[in-house]
Amino acid sequence: MPTPQAHPWLEPLWVRLLIVVLLIAALAAEFIWLGDRLWQFLWAAALVYAIWDFFLRGVYGKPKE
């Protein structure tokens, strides 16, 4: 299996945090105003994946070799 590579566009911490904040805002809007269960699930799944990929997997934030 190939080693996961960090995308250069997502290297800065502020970009990754902005994406997570936007996903949280979309999920909150779905819960508060819209209430569609399918979109709630999709936004929540995208949020969980973003948190795992950006912060928990360990690809981003490493010093360059």
C-alpha cells in the first residue's frame, strides 16, 4: 500500500482548521434550520473524515524531510 502523501495546499494549519469550521457550520445549519437527515449524515461523515485525515492520521504537520 502506498504511503499517504500530504497535499501542499492543505499543509498550513489555518487551511485545515477553516475547512473543519466550515463543515461544523454546515452541520449546525442542517440541524438547526433545515433538518434533512441525509444531509446531516453526509456533513457529519465529511467532518469526521476531515478530522481524521487532517489531524489524527499524522500526515500533515510533519517536518519536511
